[in-house]
Amino acid sequence: MESVNPATGRRLRTYPDTSEREADAALRDGAAAARAGGRESFGARARCLKRAAEALRSRADEYARLMAEEMGKPLAQGRSEAEKCAWVCEFYAGHAERFLAREPAEADSGKSFVEFRPLGLVLAVMPWNFPFWQVFRCAAPNLMAGNALALKHASNVSGCALAIQELLERAGLPRGLCHALIVPSERVETLIAHESVAAVTLTGSTPAGQAVASAAGKALKKTVLELGGSDPYVVLEDADLERTVEACVASRLINTGQSCIAAKRFVVVEAVLAEFTERMVGAMGAKTWGDPLEGEFDLGPLARRDLREDLHAQVRRSVEAGTRLLLGGEIPDGPGAFYPPTVLADVRAGSPAYSEELFGPVAAILPAEDEERAIEIANDSPYGLGAAVFTRDAARGERIAAERLDAGCCFVNDFVRSDPRLP
């Protein structure tokens, strides 16, 4: 595996693949460690995760630099990611015993209850965009539940994968409970089928999810997937546009636009369309971008050059379909995988910006006649991770978020974010 700095195009380091024999031994060790670890007390598991949280905070600068080098994350966002990982460790350390407490059940028998037992070894196929957070949001609850983790991380963040394993081991995690496997994606199906693997989870693209779900179904393994997103933000005529645009831009550009739950489609009613568009172009155009290791920029490069080419092709095809390009939309000269903040307007059905996920700093503005039409457009998507609605009428916003938007997490007057306290 090879890590390449996406800001410079220079190779950072090369990692030898985990051989089939090494992977087999690691999976068997993991399953054995899970059997032993399942007998540990919640207190012992919690102490390990609390030490991991301390390490995440004390080494936040180091981990932020590693993320910047391998996938281009701005340093401030990398430090925030390390802090969020510490939080999720502490959250599950403090709540897992209650979450997994025995539950009494009513039945004809004299005494019935539901008991929660560890599954065993969980294979985690993780993405590059949040190379620490995506792992820890999976690892913290699983380790507290008594499971073991086999980590197959994205190939361009192999250094992050190994750093996470080292961090957990130094925090006192028993040997085998977390093992990073440096393997290419084409070997994932073989890992899923391994007799030591009890379950698999993936965060990634729809094609990757289809492949993992198919392999897991064939092997009868439990599966949890989180796939792509194209979150709609509905902007109504009574929205506070200053606060709305601030939230919309923050969500669209976090992690250089490479987030599943980032705002991607801005569905705006005609009454405020012109003002929203003007404010959006101004706010997006004011953002800075550059090499994260050379300054505190708002945006870094995209994680890989091929991802930039894919994004640019979507922008070009959208313009060819009648979308107006108001800002950006051009590949800059120089090394690296940079793409400027971009705004597309008059985005309508038939355009890639309307129906596809744009994984980068591109905002798509979709016009709507009124509230009813805005909700129809927001829901006209195969995606459904998150959504938001902006209105000064809190009751109106809550009703739309709770009852009308077809998405898993719906926010009112704020941008969608992940939180261990919420589903």
C-alpha cells in the first residue's frame, strides 16, 4: 500500500500488504481475544478507553499532521477529530454497562430476560475521509461490548490505521482485540467469509456497500452499512439568511466537502432565492485553500487526484445539462488535488448535481416555488442520511423535520452532525 500526500503529489511511504497467512492468524487471534475479552468487566474495558481518550488529546497535533499528510485534512479539523474520538471513547466507557444491562421480559415462564452478549470479531471496513473518527465511532462501542475489531482501512490512510492500533495497544487493550490489516479491497470478500469473523461493518460508497452486503449475505454474517449521502437543506422564505448561509457553508465545506453527512443540495424557495444565492457565492468565495502543512486554511486538497477528476466531471456534466456555474469549477494549476469552492445554480432534474453525490466543495442550489415543492425536491433522492430545514418558525421547522423529510437525521436551523448520543 502507498500513501501519497494529496497536497503535493509526493509519495510519503509504502506499507507491505498483510499476507493471507498473516491475515488468517490475525483473524483467529482476534476471535480468541474476543472470547477472552468478553469475560472482562465493563470497568476494565472502560479504563482502557479512558486511557485511549487521554492519548488522543495529548497527541492530537501528531495525529492531525498524519491526517493532513495522508488525506489532506486541515490541521484544525484534524485536532478536532482527535478530540471527538476522545469524546466517543469516554461516552461509551461511561454508558455501555447501562446500555447493555439485562432487560426483564414478560413471558409465560417464571423468569424471562434479554441478555446482551458479545458477537466476537467484527471486521470494520473504514473510509479515508475521517480516518480516526470513523474507526473510533465503531471501535468504542464494540470494544466496550466485548467484541474484537479487525480493521481494514482505506489504502491511502494505512499510516492512520497502524497509528490507531498502536494507540489502543499502548492504552492497555489486550493483544488481538484490534488489529489493522493492510490489504487491498479485492480481498475483503475473503476476509468476510473467514470463519473467525462474526460480523462486518462498512462506511463507504454505494458500490462498496453492495459488494460487502452481498458477501456478508452469502456468508450469513451480520452487517451494518453507512453509505453515501446527498443531504438536502431546505431554506424557507422566513429563514434568517445570515445564520442560514453560515450553517450551509460550514456544512458544505467541512473536510473540504468530503463528508457523507455534509450539506450538498440547497433547496431554496423563490422568495429568498436571489438573496440566498448572492450570500452563498460571497461566503464560499471568501474561503481559503492550500496545503494544510503550510498554513491554517479553510480547505485542503481532495484526498486523491482521481477523486478530483471525478468531481470535476460531475460539475462539467451539470453545466452541460443547463446548470449555471457561479463560482469556481476550474482545476487550478500546480501539484496536488486541489479544487476550489464552487457554486452551481438553477440545478434541476437531469443534472448530476441534482441526483448524484458531489464529494467535494461544490454547492448545488435547487430552486423551488414554495414549501411544498421544496420538500418534494428534497425527498427526490435515493440518499437519506441527513437533512435540515431553515425557518424562523420553530414549530414549522420541527414539523417538517419530524414528519416530511425522508432522512435519518433531520435538523432545524443547524447543520447535520454525528453525535454518539443520537442514532
